[in-house]
Amino acid sequence: MEVPVLSGDRVLLRAMTDDDVARVAKMNAVPEVARWWPPREPDYIRAKLTRADLACWVVELDRELIGFVQAYEEDNPEFRHAGLDLFLHPKAQGRGLGQDVVRTVCRHLIEDRGHHRIVIDPAEANSRAIRCYEAVGFRRVGVLRRYWWDHAEQSWADGLLLDLLADDLA
């Protein structure tokens, strides 16, 4: 997947490079991020750069790296859609920046990549993320029971499937 530079209202998304991997891994290990994203070794994150099915960006605010976002595409014509995942450093949370990131990536996936539907699947307990996605226009589809391994609780936990149709983008 191509990874163009994307400009939001306040954030800039640029292709993640090998030089960013250590900083992304360090951010991934911050407790507020690691609660929802298991901390990963730099080699795991670096491997994302070689995957043809992923687009990986780092999020910058005033030239400071504040987050990571990845998007993927399902290209089967009967089920074509895109999906995304992201995290922001805690110091960037609570300021509407997540909405800017999500809106910017969704706009790219809809307008530039031609998708009519985008999905995201946060942990059902991650209310901050869910509020962000719903503010952009995502709607709840349903609960994915015992969907992901919650490494903090050491048990299977529910996820929430949300989707956004092109006409829903706020």
C-alpha cells in the first residue's frame, strides 16, 4: 500500500521509516499505550515496513512524533473495505488530535483509495478510543466476544466492531 504524506487540521502523517522504529517502540511501551497495544520489540515494528498489505504512518504535531497509525485493505471485490489502528502518546491525548488522525486517514482511504467502508475494532473497554471513533462518524456494529487477548488482565476480552461508511465521515 502506498503511504503518502497526509495533512490533517493539526497533525501531519508521514510514512514510518526505519529511523522511527525505536521511537515508536518506546511510545508503544508507555503504560497508557501498552494497556491496549502489547509492547513490541523494534524488530516486530520494523517488519511492518516490509508488509505490502499495510500502510504505516507516524503522527507528528509541530514536528514532534506523537503517535502511530496503520491501515490495511481487504481487496476481495465482494468484501472490499479498509481498516485502521492507531495509538497516540498520552501527552497528545484528550486534545482532539486522535479525531484529526482518524478523520485524515479515513478521508485518504475513501477519497484516494476508493473505499466505501472502513472498520476499526478497539477493545470494548477502551472507552476513550471509542468516543474518538464515534465523534468522527464510526457506528457500532456489534460486540466481538472474547475477541482479543488482554495481556494486562491475562484473559480473553471483548472487542467492539465499528464501521464508517463514506457518507458518515464527519
